[in-house]
Amino acid sequence: MRMVDIIEKKRDGKELTKDEIQFVIKGYTEETIPDYQMSSLAMAIFFQDMTENERAELTMAMVNSGDTIDLSKIQGIKVDKHSTGGVGDTTTLVLGPLVASVGVPIAKMSGRGLGHTGGTIDKLEAVPGFHVEIENEEFIRLVNENKIAVIGQSGNLTPADKKLYALRDVTATVNSIPLIASSIMSKKIAAGADSIVLDVKTGAGAFMKNLDDAKELAQAMVNIGNNVNRKTMAVISDMSQPLGYAIGNALEVKEAIDTLRGQGPKDLEELCLTLGSYMVYLAEKASSLEEARQLLVDVIKNGQAVEKLKTFLKAQGGDDSVVDHPENLPQAAYTFELDAKEDGYVAEIVADAIGTAAMWLGAGRATKESSIDLAVGLLLNKKIGDSVKKGESLVTIYANQSDVEEVKQKLYESIKLSKKAVKAPPLVHSAITKR
């Protein structure tokens, strides 16, 4: 088998076989296939697409290129959730304890962030003492005992995907549906989940800016999951403005606590109930999405959800007193208000630009080497559709620096007001539940 023949075959729009795809991924991982040939194949895929079978085989070849996590000793159906990213996306911090409190095992492998704010692990480490350095046996014990635990990502999980993603980034082949879908799904499958719920974002703050593209990606991932015997569903949610009010690590932890008490932002609560309903349903803890949702509403009302958060934090060394005393979370030295310059209605909040402003404060990483300030960030006081009076605060800025003029300027540029009333965008655009 020769790589040049495989490139030619895909260039001409023909379907690659399982053996050919495995040959490519094995050879590229072991460095017997050079970058220039792999980039040529990636470009051929970019233009010629892949069939459902090709996408499934590519995903599994990348899964098998490195370690896989064996969760078979965990009792019950393990359901994982993946978000395609966004600004102020606090869903994992809420969803983990929420669905665990109705008996769904959450064995979560999460990463650190690069960009606007930290990843799930960075956010959790805003809780003093919390750590993710857990041996596999302890991880399994904690999930069986508490129904939830979170560890850091394995260094050798889907190495083929890591190599291919780095190559796509410098060869203008990132925006390829089959390559994006197989990249995301390979990591979820390698992490050992039985079923997967996908939160595919669309809008200004999302990777997929266009709703049709988001639907296409969601459908591609649902098809891959179901083709490789993982029950998979997807929700397409809005990221034209930040989710919730908080952007920043400790601020998002507090917002997650509020949401688990039933006192958080309505959009964050609604999305978590929607995604959580699919997770509970796939875990076979409810016979319908309506029943699953009611179970989640009940554990928020009776306090079981927030108690599960305490149990989870304490089991991994975290100071669970932060749940009742969020003032024990890292605190910024300064707060500043961004006052509205005129009366009106909030017409636009450019999510990715707001995220950039939070990163300038230190809430995120500009490079892998950057350190994160867990205390800093932004708290939105208004969302799209809200009315505002001149002098009223649009955003509260939490900073450990006394000069935030550059951040303020960025925020003013990112929040547009209108004289006319504006309708808030829909939170959930659609759901994809089958092939």
C-alpha cells in the first residue's frame, strides 16, 4: 500500500477503505508518512468530503492510535458531554453534579483552557485544594461511590488526532466537517463513554458562526457516534452572546453554585436542564426527556444537586465550604463598572470580543505558557434585549490591576445599544437525536 495512491484516490472523490484509513493513521502516528503527504490528503478530504463509513473508520483509527480509558468497572451507563466551546460556558460545572445527583455516573476527563478563560480543570482549581491528579483505581472508586469525578486528560489519548490537528492548523484545513467531527468524537470515544451528548455552539462566539454549518457538524458527529455503537445526541445552542453572566474562573464557579441552587442565570439553567435531560435519558434513568427534566428540576429544588457538588469537591481535596461561602474563592483586588453612555436596549454583545477582554485581564491564556489569574474576569449586568439607562452598569470588571482603560474600550466596542426594543436570540436552535 502506498500513500500516494491513497491521496490520488481521495483526490478523485473515491471512498477509502478501512485498511487504507488505518494505514494512513498508523503511518502518520509512527512518522513513516511525512507531513507533506498527510497535508495533501487533508486538503483532498477538505474538497472531496468523506462518506459516513469513512468518517467512522477515521474516528476509530484515531481512537486506536493511543491509550483508551476503560470504564467498565464503573456501574451503570457512562454518559459524557462535549461542548464545541464558547464564552462563559459554565455548563460542565453545573451538569456534572446535577446529573450525578439523579444517579448518572459522570466519569469526566477534562482539559485546561487556551483562549478566553480557563478550561474545566482551571475553573475547578479556583476551589482551594481541588486537584485532578488521581490514579485510575481511585477515579473509578470515586465515580462508583459519588457518581462523579474529574481527571486531567491522558498524555497519550488519540496522539494521531493531536498530530493531525496541528497540521490542519497550518495548512488551512481546519474547517472540514469530517476532520472536525472525527477529531472531537475520537477523544470522546477514547475517554470511555457509553453515550455522548454534544452541545454544538453557533453564533459570533462559536467556532461554527453559521447555523447551517453547526447543524451539519452536529449531524456528522451524531452519525459517527451511532455508527460506532455509542448512542449520541446533539443540541445546537446559541453563542451569539456569552452564556450566563460570568466570564472568568472563580466567577464562573460561583455562578455554577448559584445555578445548582436554582438562583443562577435563566439561560445557563435552561441549557443545563436541556443537556442534562438528554444525559439522564441516554443513561436510562428516565423513559422520556420530560421525565428526565423533572428529575433534574426536583434535585435542584430539594438541594440534592448542590449537596452533590460539595461531595464532589471534598472528595478531590477541594474546600467544599466555598459552596456556602463563595467569598472563600479567589477574590480580585479591584472592581470597576462599565457605565452605559446612553439610554437604550442592548442589541449586540460580541461574545468572542468580550472573551478577549476577559483574557486581557488574565482570565485566560494567550499562549500555552501563560498563567491564569483565577480571580479576575467580567460579570455582565445586561444581556441582549435588556433595557438600560445612561449611567447604569453594563459590566462589572474584576481585576488585579488598577488600570483597565484598554479593557473598558474593548467592552464598549463589543456591546452595541439600540434606541428600539430588541428581541433576545433563541437559546436552543434545534436538537439532533438520530442519524
